[in-house]
Amino acid sequence: MEKSLDYYMNLDWTLIEGEDLDFEGKPYHYIEIKEIPSFVFCAKSIEKARENYKRQLKLTLMVMLESGEHIVEPGEEEDEPDWESLCP
């Protein structure tokens, strides 16, 4: 079954929220999504980050779907690498 963009947009993603300083020492807030390691959205306030991150999430998911990339869903177990074979 092929899943749509709407399907992925409505999943209960694991959000990681945080605060950091930019290059000028000014604080900014960010939202990462645990299941999509390449995703991060930044804003001047956590309220703005929460309000607007879904626009970037939609674009990220569109690219992932178009490229045929596997999208790890919330609750899906990621395969643990076989470290023995990777690191002799």
C-alpha cells in the first residue's frame, strides 16, 4: 500500500524541542523530529517554531516520497546495524 503525504503529515511524530545560541549569541528555538534525523526547524520563539514547523515537514516529506526514501514512522523499530560486521 502506497502511503500519501496526508498520511505522513498526520502521524504523531516525536518532536524534540530545544534552545541554542546563534553565531551572534542570540537565542533561538528549534524542533527536530526523532524519526527524521535530517529534519530541524528554527525560529526566534518556541511558539513560532511550533506554529510553523509543519510547512518544512511537508516539504521534507514530499522530497522523501519523490525520491523513494524509506520514511521511518513513529513507533517503527529501526534496524540496528550489525556492528560486528561493520567494525572488525
